[in-house]
Amino acid sequence: MSWSLLFRLLKGKKMSANNSKVLQLDEISRKVRDGLFLAPSRTYGEQYIEPFIRELYELSEPTKNDHDAIGKSKHLYEIKACKVLKSNKSNNKKKRDILSRIISENSNAETNRLIPFKNSKIEEYLANVQNVKRDHFDTLIYVLLFEDCLKIFFAPKSIIKKSSNSANAFPNWSDKHGRYDKKGKSGQFGITKTNIQWHLDNCLKDTVTYPELVKIYQKLAEEHASKKYNNSK
């Protein structure tokens, strides 16, 4: 797939939320996917997902630490990412002895708990988007990592709020969380099988497969190598 075709696909009509067939991934795509799931939270979010999003939507690097990207007309973006993983509620001290719990950790790796998108309304999981600083961005971009694809959502700041009218409420929004103590400054929201349809209906921007993701990372790697070469002259 050429770069021009890839970007036309991703920047054109919204891709179907039901395009959930698990692909037979090539080796590099599988390693990239597994690497993202196995990386620590801050590493995969800040160092891997943020550069991908900026490249995909042609956003600029942030000028301050309180936002993650800048668009046209100085529009500010916050970027968050969450791994969608099967819940492991059975492995707790009330249900299992200590030896069994320790041994079961061998099968508890993120790559053993992946969920394909087609099961997003069946499996038990909690994708918690944390430390959302409402007063520091115009649009929140949040990415859900599934076994077979990434779902990318855009939410303007104006809709991220509580409301007495449930139809207007942002699901599971809690407006006191993170480094700001003042209510409303920073918050979080959890995405589960019971509310993901709201996010798909109201905020879904794009669906990206792992082979498509690899192409973007390859482009970023080539740009880095070229810049390093030019700086060495």
C-alpha cells in the first residue's frame, strides 16, 4: 500500500466500527502489537502512540508539558491510550491460595489477555482513561488497543462532563482525578463492554490495523535515520 493511498484511507470516510475480523498478522506487525501491549504504560503511551497520532493527523510537537500535540490555528490536543485486556478477577486472595495466584501470573501477561474488537461488547474489561486535564486541551484523542486493531476517538472538551441529563453525559466521567485537586480540573473515565457503543457512536474517528500502524512507524524510523545522517555531516 502506498503512503498516499494509506493516508487517503485513514483521512477519508470513517472506517466501519464493525470491521472486526482478526487478521493473520505478519511477523513484524505481531511483534509491534505485542511490544505495545508489553511496554510500560508511560512508555507505550508517550513514546509510541503519541508520535504515531501526530504523524497520522499531521499534528505538531507540543510546546509545553500540559498538552501532547498542536493542530492548525494552535488547536491543542491531549493524547491518551488504553490497552483493552480481559479482566483477571479470579486471581485474587479471596478466591485462590497464594501459591496458585503466583503460578497463575505466568499466564497473566498482557499478550495472553488480548481482546479482538468483535468481542468488545462481550468480554469483561476496563479501559480506564486517566489524568484527563480538561483545561489544557481543546480536543482529547483517546486510542483503544485491541488484538486486531486500534480504535481512535476524538472528543471535544465541551462534551467531557457530567450532566443531569443522561443523554448528554460523558459515560463514567469522574471530574476529580490526577494531579489537580480542584474539582473539574482533571478527571478520568472507564470504557467497558456496557458503554463502548456510546464512544463508537459519538467519538470514533478512525480504525487502524497493525500492518497499517507498522507502515507509519517505518516512515518515522526512516525520517529519524535521515535526520541523524544529515546531522552527522
